[in-house]
Amino acid sequence: MLTKKLEITNKTGLHARPASDFVMEAKKYASKVTICREGGTPVNAKSIVRLLAEGIGQGTKIELSTEGEDEEAAMVTLAAIIESGFGE
């Protein structure tokens, strides 16, 4: 299992389009992918409903976790998406 602490920097946070883009990319990997807000419970990052329900906004600190056969590739790609501000 790999984990990385990140901060959501884009203006809209993990809402609508950014969350959808993230989920679509996460689903490309066989590994289990979770996101946990600071002090929260990990949620399935391959579920748009779960991500939107978390209400992760700009400035929120999260922990991204990947676990499985392609966990390294998943972590590199998904962390880069978050760090880039979802292209905004």
C-alpha cells in the first residue's frame, strides 16, 4: 500500500468535473484507490457519489492511498492530477 498526503488547490475542489475526471482515471487501475480527508474515513475514489459526498473543497488536506498490483503507477498518475490542480 502506498499513501501520499496532498492538498486540493483548484478553486472548485473535488466537485463535478474534477471529481469525474479523477474517478475516470482511477478506474483505469486494478488497484484499490481511496481518498481520506484529514481526520475522516477513507472513501472509494472510484465512486463519483462517494467523492462528491465528501465535499472536498479548495485547501482541503487529503491522503491518497493505492493498494494492488499497479499501485505505483496509480499513485504517480493520480497524485499528479491532484497536484496539477486538475488542469485549472
